[in-house]
Amino acid sequence: MRFLCQKHNGWWDDQTHIDCPLCRAELLMNSEELSLSEDEIKVKRLLDQIQEIRARNNKNWMGILRLAFREVPEETKALMREITQCDGQISEFIKQLGGEDEKEEEGDPNAASSASHHNW
């Protein structure tokens, strides 16, 4: 017998919504929230929503970047150099806010900012 998950509009081979993979994933996510306070759950859900929106928006930014490199590559490279330099400055301020000791990071190749890896 097949079962229609009305929430996700899909058919599954059992008679409970828990057999729907999407329902099962939601249940697992919600079970993680059992140990959280109501305020922590609210913050977690807001952050999840922000992450989802940022993921979609990052695709839009990458589309603009591809278009710019295709249409005006030299101008785009110059702008990317400036953006990378500003990102590096912001990273330094964030390190200061976080209280990170730069001397601890000097020997760590993973501590370098991602901006330094681009050869614009």
C-alpha cells in the first residue's frame, strides 16, 4: 500500500508520515531542539532561515560575478582586488573582536583569510 504525504506531496510505501524522507529529516531536526530553551530554538530557526536565504543570494552574486568577468574582465579584476583588500581588513577587525591572538595563527596554514587565496 502506498501512502501520500500530504505535507510534501509525495508517495511513500508505508502508512505513516514518518516514512516520508522529508518528514523524517524534520523530525530529526526538531529532536535536536528538545534540549534547547525556547529562545535558543527561536534563534536557531532564524539562523536557519538566514542561511537558506544567503545560499540563494550567493547564487545570484555568483551570476553577477560570472557576467562581469565575461563582459569586462579587466575592470572586474580591479574591483575584485579592492573587495579582497577590504575583506582582509574586515577579517582583521573580526579577529580583534574575537580576541584571537595572531601569533597563535602564524604557524597555521588554515588560519589565512580566504581573501588571500585569490589571484585577481
